[in-house]
Amino acid sequence: MPGRARTRERPNVRTISLLAAFISRAPPWRGGTSVRSSSMIAIAAFASVVACAGHPSRVEMSQMSGMETYRQLCTSCHGVGGKGDGPMAPMLKIDVPDLTHIARRHGGEFPEEQVTRTIDGRFERPAHGLPYMPVWGLKFYDPESPDAAEERARGDSIIERLVGYLRSIQED
């Protein structure tokens, strides 16, 4: 349309992850597992780089629901239903946790503060020491923002809505 600025569409994280999973499961063209392993590593690395470039901005995320944030940032590993069966999960060296059983693993109580700290990155988990799970707190906050309090409130709000969504998908 004349007079309207066109915006470039960002790549969808889920689409890229599904493509990487599909290609990595294709039969190796040379019959050796080393070719397949090398291909999987290269595809996973490429998909991760492209997927990270396609994340919504902090401002966009501040306007999203917890479910929308989860679908944008978490489904590639944790799966649409939170079962740990996302398309990238088989490529990781760790088991991706089932997020629908967080409360069950903690005696029936949903550990809201622990989940918040895990997403933010303040609570150490094995995946946070390695590049398997992003430390989202670093992506949700801009430490160089002139209004640090507003920036922190925006990031806390994103995490709070995401934690609320995770609480809502708990199964008995």
C-alpha cells in the first residue's frame, strides 16, 4: 500500500526449529552416522542463530500474554504442550523437562519463585551453565536503559506472565 512502511517479517522460531528437526531426521546421504551427526550439529547451530534473531523485541514481549511468550520462546525445546518434546529437544545433550509436572516434582506445590528465578537466570540449573537454555533475564532486560526501574518492571512482568502460564498448564 502506498504510504505504509513495510516491515520485514521475522522468522518464526517454531518454523525454523521444525525445519531443523525435519532435515536432521532425513537419512544420511552418505550412509555414515558421522555425516548425520555433523549435519545435525550444523543445522542446530544455524537454527539457533536464526531463531534468536527472530525473537520479538522487549516492547513487543511486554504486550504478549504468557501463552504467547511461551509459544514464541519455549516451544522449540519444551514443545507446544510443555512436555519437553519440542523439535529441538532430541538434538540437546540434556533431557528437556516436562513443564506440565513442575508442581508434581515439588510435592504438589508450584514453586513460583524457583520457576521465576530459573527463567530469569538467577537460579543455577545445569542447562544455564551451557547454551542449552537461554538465560531469559538477560534478554528481557536492557541494563543500559536510561530508566532502569521501568526496564526491570517490564522484564519482571514478562516473566510473571510466563510463570503464570506455566502454572496454568500443570497436570495432576
